[in-house]
Amino acid sequence: EVQLVESGGGLVQPGGSLRLSCAASGFTFSTYNMNWVRQAPGKGLEWVSYISSSRSIIYYADSVKGRFTVSRDNAKNSLYLQMNSLRAEDTAVYYCTTVSARVYWGQGTLVTVSS
Amino acid sequence: DIQMTQSPSSLSASVGDRVTITCRASQSISRSLNWYQQKPGKAPKLLIYAASSLQSGAPSRFSGSGSGTDFTLTISSLQPEDFATYYCQQSYSTVWTFGQGTKVEIK
């Protein structure tokens, strides 16, 4: 069974940093491209970042470019999102997803940016 | 980026009603279109992938159609557990984009 489990969310002050993790199991993680998607409270879904299976191709949404860094460790079946210079508008539930015909989602981790 | 326009933004319907939600892409996306159901506090749940393929475990009352720029999600007979928000999402581009959502409420 495919499982994606996010962790690392929490309350952080504006300007602060946070690192999210996504632990994958039940599939060959190293062969899948992966995404981060977020959802602000009461709002719709917003794509955040993409990383290819080999880490050679990376994309970011304009809203996070220069502040967020996506990475992965295929040996540990893990995906990461380093978030720096956080703003109030980054407050959201962050999901990791596979990039595949049948998209798998984690349960999400809540990031709250507030003083 | 490819823009996805979903309509309506909300609708009220009764149990047993046939419900249709539409999604329009700003350019052709072939059949690279997914539909999700989301309930409060939960992750989106994939219902339909590749425009018309029913995800394993999704009820057969859900169906999808369309190609190019125009797509439809149909619920043939609305059930109590179907009251939720529905999103379309294009996977044609590496940069995913989503519709703004359709909230299906009880009439």
C-alpha cells in the first residue's frame, strides 16, 4: 500500500525557517517524480514545488522561489521542503504527492506563520 | 501557466440528484485532467484520473469526460457522503494547476 507521511509542521514566527519531511513507503520512491502542494485555511489547492526522481529537474512556484528548497534522499525514501524567510501567507497545510497517473497524497502537515 | 476554470463555485442539490461540474483549461491539455473530492480536515481524494478513468475504490456513480480544454465530472445519483468540495487539476504541465473548487451542499 502506498503511504506518504508528512511531518515537521508547526508554529513559526515570520522570517523563521522550517523543514518539512515526507516519508514514502509501498512503492519504488526512487523512480517517482514528486510534488509539494499546499492549501491555505479555507482556500484552494496551490502547487508549490516539483523534483524529478533523479533530482536533476526542480521547479518552484513564483510565490516561494528563492525562499523554499526541495530535496530528496532516495536511499531514505524521503522528500524534504526547506522553508526559509517564512511569511504569514505561507500558512497552510502542506502535502507531498507523487507525480503519476494515479496521484497519491499524504495526510498533510500544518504550517502556521504567526507572531 | 495553464489556467483552470471550474464551475459552478458552489451548488445545492438533493440526495438522488444528478450533478455536473465543469472544468475548462486555458489551453489544450489532452486528457491530462484529474478530479478530487475533499472533505473538511482531510487530504484530497483522487476520484478520476486521465479525464475518465475511475480510481480504484471510487464509487461508480462518479464519471469523468472530456478532452482538450473542456471536462466534466458527473455524479449520477448524489449520496449523503458526496457532500464535499471537488477540484479539477491538470497534469499536462509539470507545473500543476487546480480549479478553484466546487462546494456541493445539501439542498
